[in-house]
Amino acid sequence: MEIIEITDISAPELEVYSRLTEAQLRNLKEPEKGILIAESPKVIGTALNAGLRPLSLLMERRHIAGDGATIIARCPGVPVYTGEREVLRALTGYTLTRGVLCAMRRPALPRPGELLADARRAAVLDGVVDATNIGAIFRSAAALGLDAVLLSPTCCDPFNRRAVRVSMGTVFQIPWGYFEGWPQGGMELLRGRGFKTAALALTDRSLPIDHPAPASEPRLALVLGTEGDGLPESTVAMCDYTLRIPMSRGVDSLNVSNAAAVAFWVLGRKK
């Protein structure tokens, strides 16, 4: 293994951990050169299991023979940059939660039609922009029987560092991709693949989330909207069902990630 002690936090080889923005890491002009940052041995291990290619590792010195040892063993020839916690905090601007980061090449995403080919239950996210919510939704989707997640172009990137961490690596496990056109194009694609769509929204015609009709559909896509405003009325009108989660004590709704977890539990494919 190649262990490199950090002596200059401005070194260009460390810029993926310090100076590059999420947009620069994503590299929209050349997606094949895009990079993501995975944090913690568990998340990095999940990414390696999914076939992602590591480019470099950054970890506290104490983790080289500790929590990071297994990861290092799985990444032969990959440089390992190290230093004490204060050095790494000065480099990244935050304290490493689990003491280990890994820069990895972003994998190519499947096209929506490929994702839906064998799926029975899918989540569709429309304009969900908070990285924490995206990560939490992916974790629930993976755990509660969803086959795929599809996103509108306005959603937060699931490979955002915080989204990856909150998801506990499930963004590397559950298939996902972006609609090229939403809502019209996406709805047409879903219908063409035999999916019924269910919007989670508060309207006069909303059915309870446990209504038997959507649960009996052989293929169902659950459509969730942005934080705060939810789904546009025009999108809700295009869906086959409109569902609500019954509330108590005058509460009108749940956070989108919490609502997603409830919907996935009720309507996901039970294993």
C-alpha cells in the first residue's frame, strides 16, 4: 500500500477532498470523468461491492491499522493520504465522521427504460433538492422493497457526499436514474411500461395510503414532490391515484423522506 503523509493541504492531488465543489466533482461536461466522495468504511465497502472504482483514500493515521485496514486491503495500488484529525479537518473543512473518505469514479447511470424493465415498485422524485432527504429516501427505498428510483432533472444529485452518507451507501445498491423529460415524458414512459402512478398529495380526492386499489396494482410508481410545496397540481392530475397519509393532532403532512418511508412500507414489495 502507498501511504502518503499530508505535508501540504494545498497539494493538487488533494483538491477532490477540499476545493472542488459538488458540481465540479460531478463534471457535467465530461460525465465519464466525474468523481464522488464516499465516507466511512461501511459506505466505502458497499460502493466497492457495487463495483465502483476507487481513486484515492483519505483517512486519519489511526485508522490505517484500524477501521480503514480492510478498505486499504481491497484497494491495492490506490494512494492513501493520511494525517492527524486536525490536519484532515483543516483540509476538508469538517471533522470526518468515521475518519475515512474515498474518492471514486462515478458510475454510468442506466436509462429510465432499463430501470423499469423488470421493476414492479418504483419511486419517482420530483424536485427533491435536500441532500439529507434524498439520502434518507434511498435508504428507505432499498430497505422497504422498492425496485428503482427515478428522479426529475431538478432533484439533488444522489451521489452528493451528504446524500451518500445519509443513505448509508444504498445509493450504490438500488438502481436509479434521471428522467430526460418530466413530467410528460416520464409519465408516458411509465405508462408504456405498464405502470400505474400514485401521487402523494393532499387533495379533495386523495385516498388513504392503505387503500386496497393501488396496493393491488402489479406495477406501481409512487410520485413524491419537493420539500414544502409538494407536487404541482398539473403533475398530480396526470397520476392514476392520489394518496394521503392520515394525520392526527392537526398535523397536515410529514417531511418528504418520512412520508416516503411510510408509503414504501405500505406499498413496497414485501420480501
